[in-house]
Amino acid sequence: MITILLVILIAMDLILVGAVMIAFRRRSQADPIELLREIHAEQRLLKELRDSVRDELLTKYSEMKHLYEKVATMATETEIGLKSSGSILAQEVASVVGDVTKQIQEPLAKAQKQRTVLSSVIQKSREERQILQKAIARAEQLARFFDKKIPYQEVLAEIEDKKYVDARFLLSKGLSSSQVAAELGMPESDVNLIASMA
């Protein structure tokens, strides 16, 4: 901006000098003292104009410099504020995440323990149920065996039928052939045959 104003000032000087020269040629017949007075007056006006433009330029320059310093200060303060607020925000988020994690972990751990306990109780109840079913079945078999009205051979055949029914039941529960054979005291080949028929 300063450069543009200086260029305008120089251009005005040249225009005025050109005007003076044109006027001088036209007035070459006029009085040279009068012409010098006019040139001197115009030089004084040019000097005043140049001084006022220079003063105005210096004033604008100082205002722009002051404005630049204000903007730089504001930018620095804003940057510092953003950095500090960003770090504070990150700390607060980390704190909240930590608190929520602590609050969730304790109930989750309790739930996991309760689940483990419940699973073990269910497994024990299944095992006890199977033991009870076996005991009841054997008790029924013994009661029939000692009942004199039922022939001995019929009780033994029923016991064998009951073993096959139990084998099918245990296989349907997911036990392997070797486990079923060991559980019921049957040959594993019989259990495999029952498994293939199911």
C-alpha cells in the first residue's frame, strides 16, 4: 500500500513538472520572475502534499503495525487456549473412561463369578440326577429280582433292555461311546451299534 501511494506521489510530481514546463513554454514571453514565483509556489505545494502523504503513510504504517501486533497476540493467545483446552479435554475424557471402566469391571467380575458358580451347581445337579436315576433303576431291578412272582430270566432280560434304553439316553446327551460303555458296564461295540441305529 505504501508503495502504491509513493508511485502515485511520484506520478503527480511528474505531472506537475510537465504542467510547469508546458506553462513555461506558453509563458516564455511572460515575466521570468513571475514564472519563478509560480514554480516556487508549486514546489511548496508539492512539498506540502508530499509531506502530508508521507505523514499519512507513516500513520497508516504504524496503525497497520499495531493491528498486526494485536492479531499476532490474539493468535498466540488463541493457540495457547486451544492447546490447553485440548489437553484438559483429553484428561477429562480419560478420567471419565477410567471411572466408567472401574464401575463396569466390578459388576462384570461379580457376574462372571456368579456364572461360574451357577455352572458348577448345574453340572453337579446333573451328575447327581444321573446317579439317582441309576440307583433307582438298580433298586427297581433288585426289587424285581427278589420278587418271587417274576421269573429270574425275565428280570435279566428286562435289565438288559433297560441298559440299551439308558445307552440311547446317554448318547443323546452327548456322551461318547466309551463313556457310555464304562457307565453301563456294556461292551463298547454294543454301544457303537446302538449309536448307529439312533
